[in-house]
Amino acid sequence: MKVPFSWLKDYVDIDISAEELQEKLFSCGFEVEELIYVGKEIDRCVVGLIKSVEKHPDADKLKICRIDCGEYGEDIQIVTGADNVAAGDLVPVALDGSSLHGGVKIKKGKLRGVESCGMLCSGEELGITDDYYPGAEVNGILILQEDIPVGTDIKEVVGIDDYIFDISVTANRPDCQSVYGIAREVAAVLKKPLKPVELTYDVETFATSGRVMVEVAAPDLCPRYIAHYVRDLKIESSPLWMKRRLALCGLHSINNVVDITNFVLWELGQPMHAFDLSHVTGSKIVVRRAATGEKIVTLDEKEFELTPDNLVISDGVKPVALAGIMGGLNSGISDDTAEVLFECAKFLRDNVRRTSRALGQKSDSSARYEKGVDAYTTGIAINRALNLIQTLGCGKIACDRYDIEASHPEPLTIHTKLSKICAVLGIEVPKKEIVDILTRLNFNVRCQGDDADVTSPAYREDIEDYPDLAEEVIRMYGYEHIESTFLKNASVTDGGYSDGQKRELRVKNLLRTQGYSETVNYSFISPKDYAMLKISEQTQRAIKIKNPIGEDMSLMRTTLAPSLVNTVVRNLRRGNTAGRLFELASVYRAESLPLTEMAKEDKTLCTAVFGEKETFFTAKGVFELIASEFGLKFDYAPADIAYLHPGKSAEILVNGKAVGYLGELAPDVAESLVVETNVYVGELDYAALSELLGGAIKYKQLPKFPEVQRDLALVAEEKLTCAEIEKVIFEASKYVTAVKLFDVYRGAQVGEGKKSMAFSLTLTPADKAIKPEDADAQIKRILRALSEKLSVELR
């Protein structure tokens, strides 16, 4: 919310700078998101008096002006092309070395051979409109219409020598979503008196009830509704002081009546509307629920179809306003408006919020109603609007009004003890200080010893009990007074990671050492992502979200692969041609659909490598490293996975149980994604492995005797896998501790349908050294087992 510094000064005698006030507001709980100096771009621009105007000797459209700028120079020569200046005019003059709106710098120079020591300015060059100064929007130089001393800083003249506090008002402080609400806080924190808002006005003899009938048919959604009749209106431009105030808040002046409603909205935080009674059918206003299918066109010319959940203001036939959000197009103020009904109401904030979201319609009014508008301010605001009608002399005010209240809540009185307030804060605040703070905040405090009766102001509907009073006290007393202490029954606990968290960090750090970067993706996924990987059946098994952000986030993911593949594709399209990625996160699976019980949430580890240098074995290497790190042994078997290459994919097994898979992205999937490099994807059921990962790793003593290395070149059927051969080798000899494939050959020398596989075997002795003849005997056993079980022969 934007609050002009000058407007605050109307109600509080502020004797500190805007920067100091910003710090004060921070200290009492208000976040000033930005402090804006309105005229920050304008520098060395002053009021000048044109003494003479002469024609340029070499340019018909240029003029040479002699200008008196007071202390900045009494005879400054400036060349201009404007045709609306004459001797005797007061104009804004940008001097040599000045800056203007948009960062434009002005330097002394020559125009068609004649020296020009500055520039005459238009309103556009000062960054202002007619709302700041009359004539600012003319096509030419801004002619100042007042008797202003020459040399005066132009920012003071046009009203931009001001600061704007952009304040973030939290949802629990709706009483501060106005200039006067912030002024109350400023007065309290500066210990200054708060000037009251002018609310007096004179009335005529005619009555509101004699012109229009008002009824509230939905009191549960409209606790208070006030309507006051004004006639004999003169619709004209608002005075400059009002235009400037609205302009500083980002509002454009329309006419005096509309500006009054906007002025009250910003000053007091109370939305208002003025109904042109010539457009109100049947001289009747009814606050009611909309009928099913009923339609309204709002002031911004948008049409909405309504339901009974929406509250409307209706005349005798049709809706004329969307309650709490915006008036209807048929109720706006025009130049011919002669009589209006001012509306001021408290609408139920939940209903305004739901209607605003359902219709996608927001306004300054709905923003305030959604946080809450109190019934007390409603009565103050209508009086302020009528006071402004009289101040501007633009209408005659009826002698009565409709003031319909569903209930009349009394101000809340809290019976408490001052010691309880201090107990909440954990410090001792002097009794006198507590009473003084609450009194400055307009609480009525009556004390007897430690007992206190505290009555909250009528506009503070957020106050419920003594903890709220403690909050009010500490934000004014100062948070710096709070000391760190333990609660009475508190004890120090040792922090740290759980065993499961330590294992996760260990796995992540292991992956990082191999050049992998961690990714974090949404747990939501699109049906299109499953279709992308040709696993559409997963869509049927996935949990559907009832209120998704969009179709692209409508399912809970059952696998991490689509998210990581999308991340790879995104990187490739942005020029990252190689990389290694992983994600360790949860997947969600329902035991049955439709979902009748809690879904199963399991951790899964997914990896993806891509780039010209990546192969199946570089992708497999990190899984082998994980197995080695945690003392596991992974076995591999051919896999049949829709989105992986049928000849370059494998299932990962532990003790015969499938725990994951690994493989190259299938060619047709890669083609559909326009991926032209190698991409390998692997996924491990981390939840299934977690118990194994948590087991104690058993270490063996290093052998006392030297190990023996032997190489075998074997001829095997093409269909045999490396894992099958390795398994037989390990089973055939208890001395074999490592088997490594280091070469594969296919060709005429080994025969069609066969392949040559070269293995390096490590034989580790147990209790005595392995002699050459012992090693030979072990190799013979291995070869015999390979021949009998797999028909594998020595090459």
C-alpha cells in the first residue's frame, strides 16, 4: 500500500526525516518494501521568468529566450522550439548539468550556431500529469500559473518533492490498510498527538428515505450497510490538492464525486460507491444473493454470470454492483449525474474473497475487503465523504440515512494481569510503560494493582486476548529488549541428522564426486509426460489432484524419470550439450484407485547422463560405486522398458529381487524429443534399498600373500551376458575375488553368432600363497564349469 509522506503529515506532526520514519515503522512491525522519492530523477530544475523572446537568426521554428532564474542566473540564454512561450511567463528551466524524467541529462550546447544554456520543460519531461499541475499535459512548455519566486525548485511547485512509503500490510492488521491507519501507528511510535479526521457537514431538510428504499436481504454476508442521499450535484474537476494526493497513490482523477470515494478509500481504508440514482430502477436498493445465471457488467465493461454464492447490490430489477468488488456499468457517475446514493458497507471478507477468485475480478476495494473492513470505520467513512461533499461545495446532503446493522458488537474488554503480558514476552516491562503504550494505541486501560481491564478500539477487530496485547506492547517497547531465555520446562537437546538422513547425504555426496548435479522437480506431473515416455498406463495408476494448478500439474508422479528427462531436454535446448543429473525424491503410489486410503510414498533415486562421451558403462558406473560404497552387489538382467533401448538396457537386481533399471533412451523417444545425443536414464528403488544401505559393512583383512592375476579369452554365444559368465566364475573358485571384462571381439575368427570376451581374474590367497600349479588348477575348474554350464570355451 502506497502512503505519501505529506499525507501522513496532515495528521501527525512528524519532525523526523522519511528515512528515519521508515526505520521507526520497521521497528513497530511494518515492512516498508520501498521508500520512493517522487522527484528523484529531477535535479537542478528551477522556476524561471522569461524576460524576452527573440527569433533565431538561422531557424524559423526556434526562439532565443532570456530567462531570470534568480540565484542561478539573471540572464540565462536558452534556445527553444516551443511556440507557446512569451515574455513574462514563468516556466520550468532545466539548467546546465540538470537531469529530467527518464534519466535525461541536460548540458550546455549550441542549436544552429546559438548557445543554449539549458532547456525549458514540459510536464512530460518532469514526469507529471495534470493531476500534479494544471497544463502539465499540454503539447508544449508548462506555463506556471502562480506568482512563484524565480529560482524555486520546480519539485516543490509541482508537488513531487515528496516521499512514498510502499508498505506491506499483513492480513492481521486490516485497520492499517489506509493512510489514517498508518498515521495512528506513526503517532504512537513518535509519541505525538493524532489529529482527527474532519467529519462535520451540514444537512438539508429533504430525506434519504423519501427518495429511495434500502433493504438488506442477506445480513449474514452484510453485517452493516449505510446509504446516504446527496442531490443537486455539480460534477466537475476535483481541486488540485485532492488530485495530487490520489496521483501520489497511483490513482488518476476522474471527477469530484468519484474522486471523493477513492479519497476515502485511501484515507480511511473503507471502500465506497456512489450510485447514480437516475439509473436505479424502482427507487430501491437491495443487498441480496445473486440469482442463478444472473448477469452483471462491471465498470470495466466485463460481463459475469453469477450464482447464489455471490453477493450483489440490486435495484428493483437488476444488479447494479458486485458487492465489495466493483460497481456495475449502469451505476457509474457521468457529467449529467444530479443525484447519488453514497454506499458504505461492511461485507463478509470470506464471501468477497471467494467471489473475487471465482470471477477472476480484483480491485482496490476487494483487496481491502478480503483482509477485513470493520463496522466502526464504515460509519466514519460515510461522514468523511459527506464532509468532502460540503468542503468541495458540490452537492446538498439529506438529513437522514439508512444504517442497517445485523448486529452491534460492543468493543472487546480483556480482563488480564500485567504480569501475564510480561510472561508472554519473557521480560519485565514497567507497568507504567505498558499502560502508556496501550493508551497511545487508543486502548482504554484501567488498572488496579496487577489486574487490568483493557478495552480495544472499535477498529481493532484483530485483538482477542492478552497475547495480542503483549504483541502490541513489545512492538512499541522494542524487540531489542527481548533476551534469549529457556521456557521453564525446556531442556537442551542434541541436534544432528538421523541415520536415514546421513545415508541420503552419503549417497548424494558420492554422486557429486562423479560430476552429478542434484535437481529438484515438482512432485506434480502431466499425463503428457507419461505419454512422452510411452508409459500411459502409469496415468491410470497415478493419484489425480482435485484442485490442480493446471493440467501440466494434475497428477502425483509415480516415477522420477519423466521429470529428469524433461530437465535433460531443457538443458540441451539451452545449449548445455553434456551433463550428469540426479534426483533423490519421493514418488506416490496408490494401493487402489479411486483412492480410499493414504497413498504410499517411497523415496526413489533417478540419474540421467547425456553427451557424446557418455556410454551405458559410464551411466552404470555410478550404480556400481553406490553398491561398492555400501557393501552391496548388483546383478544385471535384460530389461523390457518402453522408453529405453531394447538392446542397451538392464534390470538391476539385489539377491534376485529387482530394485531398479538402467538404459539408453529409446531411439523413437529421443527422436520425438529432438534429442540428438546419448541420453542414459537409471532409477533405483531407494526405499527398498534403504534397509540394505543401513546395514553394517563387513571388512576383510588384507591378504598376507600376494594375489595372482590371470587373463582368460573366452568364446561364448552372442546371447550370453557378462553377468552370467562372471557368476559361474565366482561359483567355480573360492579364490576368485574380482573379475573384470576388458575386451569384446566379434568376427569371422570366432564364428557367426559368437563373441570373444577377455576377462582379467584376481585370485586372492586365504591362508597360504597360491603356487602356479594351484592357480592352473583353479583356472581348469573355472573353464570346466563354464563349458558344462554355459558352453563357453577357451579361445
